[in-house]
Amino acid sequence: MEKNDALAYTTIAMNELGYSRREIESITNKMLEVLEQYEEKEAEDKADEILF
């Protein structure tokens, strides 16, 4: 999935969950930081650690 696709889907999901525009913007900005910080496989591994 491309970065823009991920941001778009996440924005829609946050909106449907009732997040405010300010919260969505803050999370989107953090996502952009994280996207620059981790390679795809590394991010997948880190997400698994967080969830499991």
C-alpha cells in the first residue's frame, strides 16, 4: 500500500470513529513521522509487538 493510500484510509477510519479534525491532523502528522522512521517490514514487526 502506498503512503497516500494508508493516510487516506486511516483518515476515513478516524472520522468514522468520531475523532475530531484536530485529532486526525495530529495522528496524521505522527504517521508521517513514523513512515519516515521505519522500513515496511520493521513497522510490521513493531506493530505485531504492540498488538500481541
